[in-house]
Amino acid sequence: MTQQGAVLQGYNNELVKCIEDLCMQKEELNKQIHQAEEEKNKLQHEIQVLSEQLECVCENLAQKVASRNELDKILAETEAAYMKILDSSRTLLNVLKKEVGSLKHLPDLKTN
């Protein structure tokens, strides 16, 4: 019986050691899980901040593109109007030159 008691005591000691090892493994795993959760939360926060920044940049970019498009339209209209003014000025100058040319054929007007 003493021998069976010794064997049982040996099994008991091994069981206790195995349980302690498992508890230590669980504790280490809990630490790793906690660290991973903290890292996950940190990354999610950074993603949220970056998403908000991206949204602001996109809105700002859209406004700038809209402004540029409006400026392009204004410039095109202004250039077209200016070309009409140039054409009208050239026409006026040609008419004026013609008129002045025809005045040269008139007799000199003498003033008293």
C-alpha cells in the first residue's frame, strides 16, 4: 500500500505541476491578448483620425477643383470677349483708314 501511495503522490505532484504550467500559459496568453487588443484599439483610432483627415482633404480638393473649373470658364468667356473686341477694333481701324484715305482726295478746305 505504501508503494501505491507513493505512486499516487507522484501522479498528484505531476498533475499539480501540469496545472500550474497551464495556468502560467493562460496568464501569458492573457497578457498577449491584452496587448493585441490595445494595439488593435490604437490602430482603429489612428484609422479614424486618418479617415477624418482624408475626408477633409477630399472636400478641400473638391472645392479647389470646382473653383478651378469656374476660373477656366471665366477665362474662356473673357478670352472670347477679348477676341471679339480685337476683331471689332481691327474692323474699326480699317474703316477709319479707309475714311481718312478718302478724305485725302477731297480738295483742301481753307479756313479764313
